[in-house]
Amino acid sequence: MLLGLLFLLWLIVAPLLIFGASIGGMRSRYRMVIRLTPLFCRSVARCCGIRVQVVGTVDPDTLLFVGNHVSWLDILTAGAAIGGVFVSRHDVANWPVLGIFARLAGTVFIDRTSLRSAVASSRAMVERVAIGIPVVFFPEGRAGDGAEVAPFKAFLFGGIVEEGTSVQPFTIDYTTIGRTPVTPENRDLVYWYRPDQDFLLHAWRLLSLRSVTCNVRMHPPHLPSADDDKREAARRFSVELRKVVASGVPVWGEEK
């Protein structure tokens, strides 16, 4: 009941504030979005029983953030920890409730089966950063089961390398369900990565959990190397960032 009322309140208030800010232009609109996003994500996470803990520091001079992807919850947890606007796969725009807020929040939607869409998204990220808007994205192209980080899509870093944009990597780690550590046996209660997992059913089961703890581990920012071969530089940069993100992934069975 409380969660439903909270969504209803946000559905009324957020559009009014964003549309009002839009009168001042695109920059004003996005600045309103980045103020609202952390508030929205933190309040919804709290109502869902999700405790988000930031390990390390979000660099105040960095505006582009990349991390691992293991669940639909990542938008809430990264949004609560970092804020900003997101890059998301194109079908999220049609998700119930979350899709509405994703569109309102200025999310960059990308069809990863289309190279043209990927190039356009890379440019859109750089354009947002250029006007001071933080951008968060998950370059794996799909959600994983938490055991490893899949290779990052190098073509997403083309515009980033060309502009020499600093990137701060982060690692999302769902550590406990209630007082029980997350393991391969119970991770499907939180992790959402299999094609056969129904979103609404998964969300309903997750909301029935007493609590979930998530660590968002912030790593030091990285700069792409200057290289005449931008394609190769993008590939190397994507590999470098993936290794850093993967370094924060826990080994199942070890104490977190």
C-alpha cells in the first residue's frame, strides 16, 4: 500500500517539476532530473526494503560511470548511490512503472543489435556529460548472474575515447537477503538475468522479502589513453574498465 502511494505521488509530482524546469531549456530540464533521480531511487529502495551502501567515494569531478549489470534493481541501487541519467536497453521504455520513470528521467535508450543506435547512444552520453549531466551505464549489454562480468561492448566507448572523458567504474554487489548471505542457491530472488524469469513475478517475490542489502563499490576514475587509432583505444579502454569492475565481484562462498 505504502509503495503504491509513493509511486502515485512520484507520478504526479515528478512530471510537474520536470515539465516546469523544461521551460528553462534542456540544461534546466536535466538538472531537475538529476536532483530528482537520487530522491526517487532512495525512497523507492527504502520502501522495497533495499538498503544501499556506498563503498568508496563518488568522484565529484567525474560525470560518466560504468558498472556491472545483474538485475533490474541496478537502476534503483545505482541511482540511489550515484544519481544522473541512465543508458538502458530500448525495451525498458515499455516496462510497467519503471519504464515511465525511465522516460521521464531522460534515459538514453539503446538497441544493442543496431550499430547505428550504439553510435548514437555513445554520442548522446558525451553530449550530456558536456553540459554537466552525470551518466550511468552498464556496458555488458545484458544482465549476468553475479559470478563474473561479461566483456564490455567496445563500440559504446567510441565517443568517450574521442573526447577523452574520465570514467569512474563501480561494482554492484547484492550481499544479503535479510540476514542471509546471497549465494548461488538464493541469488535468483534478487538477481534477474535469465530469459525465462518473468519480470512481474520476480518483482512480486522480491517485494515480499524482508530486506536486501546492496553494496555499490566505487573505484578510482580512469582516463582513456590518447591514441590515433580510436577503435583500438576504445577496445583497450573497455577491457581496462571491465577488469576494474570485475575486481569488486565477490567470490561465492567467501565472506563479504
